[in-house]
Amino acid sequence: MRPLEPIDTRNLFAPLHGELMALLRALTADDWEKQTVARAWRVRDVAAHLLDTQLRRLSGQRDGHRLPPDRPLVEWLNELNATWVAAASRFSPRVIVDLLDVTGHTFAAFIESLPLHERAPFGVAWAGEAESENWFDIGREYTEWWHHQMQIRDAVGAPLLLEPRWLEPLLEISVRVFRGIPDTVVFDVDGCQFSVVRGEVYRGAAPSPAATVRTDADTAWRMLFHALSHEEILARVTISGDAAAAEPLLRARSVMV
């Protein structure tokens, strides 16, 4: 095992944006209306949400134009997301794609300019941090870009981005949500292993864990990003050892819910 170290995902934004643009430009009119695993959101709603988060982040972090929460964080975020998606129903898919093309390039360039170890404007709340360094907040944003694009790909039957180039940094960021799990538990995703030991997360397999959870990459991202029910997760993973010890890991989510 080795401790998880800071990870630099800044160079992934521009190529991930390129994948998104190629995907969106190939969609049919019917594709834009397909439902996604993001519950009530269609493909067009997920794309609009990506546009919203890029505009908000550039406005707040780059330009200092911040809107402080006026209610509990999850409730406030849900309200922001819902009102934007409703307003974006006025936009055509072409307008959404054209705007995303501009904001995505601008955002990727901005992210690449940020120093990794300065204090981030936002703590990564789902990992239990009130304050975070930029590298972790940038990594969290990478997981947002990646999993929302995956929601679109899943809905329209496009190839999923599960190659190591994309998946390994995603997992290295996302599994930090397992911090605080009291038992020693191993999470094995197609042989890529992480362990929780005394509440800390490590790369590799701990000896004699209380439980080992094994699954595939497709299940792992759906589990971590709230796209499966608990019953669906149990049907798609294999648990060795104490099932009760594995339960907190199965219920952890690398998003605010």
C-alpha cells in the first residue's frame, strides 16, 4: 500500500472538453431529448448544466463575482441547478454546444493556470474538507466534467470513457470519499485496488481486510456518482468478508447529495 498523494488533473480538461464537443456535435435531435441516469434530466439538461457550472466557476473564481449560499449548501446548489436548467430550455442544442465550445476552452486554460497547492475557493465537502488545496478542488471539478459527460454517453449509447487515462485519476480523486470508514476495507475496480485503513485511504490492497468489495469500472462510476440504487449496487458487486463492514463504502458518494 501507499498513501494517496496530491494528483494533478489540470492537463485532462482540454482533451476531455474535446471529447465532449465531438460527442455533442454528433447527437441527433432525438438524442438531445433522451433521459439520463441523472434522474429527471435529459441529455440537453446535463449539457446545459455543464455550461452553467463553467460560467459560474469562471465568474466566481476567476473574476471574483461570487454568490454566497443563503441556505444549506445542498439545497442552495439544487436550486441553482434547477433554475438554470429551466431557463436553458429556451436554448437550442446548437446554441448550447456553441456556448460550451467557448466556455470549455476558456475554463480549461484557466484551470491550467492555477497553482496546485494554494488554498482553493471551495472545500471538497463530500470528502469532509471545509478547506482544500487547489489540486483537490480541481480534481473534484474533473470528476464533475467526466461523470456528466458519462451520463450523456450512457443515454445515447456512445462509448464510455473508461480507459486508464481517464479512469485512474478519477478513482484516485473519488475514493477519498471513503475517509472515515472505521473498518479496514478494500475496494477493487477491475484490479485497481484501494484500501481504507483506520479512516485513511491508500492505493493497494491491505492485508487481512474486514471486507473486500470487487466490481467493474462501469459499476464503480455509477455507484460513486449516485447513478445506482443500493439494491442495484448489491447486485453488481462481490463482497468478501464482513458485509456490514463494507456497507459504508457502498453508500459513499463522490458528489453532494
